[in-house]
Amino acid sequence: MNRKLYFATVFLLIFGLACGSINRVIPTDEAMKVDVKGKIAAIYPTQATEIGVTVDSGVVTLTGTVDTVTQRNAIRDAANSVHGVKRVIDNIQVK
């Protein structure tokens, strides 16, 4: 009985460590760029093409123009919500 408990405990420990390491994968700059563009398109589909997105070592730079400050803030917040983003440089202009 103790032997079964020992193996079950070891198995669960290894399984837990393996699952935890999956979530620690840091995405590439290109993957972050795609994710940011996708989040922008989800909230403002008509303006997604007007927003430029570049990523360098996890730092996202946003460029382009929008109609309102609210739109600019929502786009910046969407970029910040992407996994792996360290910082967002908001160069979006309001018309």
C-alpha cells in the first residue's frame, strides 16, 4: 500500500511540474505581434489595419491614428494584455 502511495505521489509531482513549465514559455516577438494585432482587430476591426505594431525584445510600439482617446487607451490596454509583453510604447495619434 505504501509503495502505491509513493508512486502516485511521485507521478503527481512530476506531472504538476511538467504542466507548470508549459505556461512559462516566452513567446517570440513575431508571435506577440500577431497576438497584439489580433486583439486590436477583436475590439476595433475597422481600424486594425491603421495601427502599426512592432515588437522588439518584448517591447511593443504602436503607431497610427484613431478617432478618440478611448480607442487609443483600449488598443494600448489590449497590447498590454498579451502574454510576454514587457512594455508598450504608445505613439498612436488622436485625430
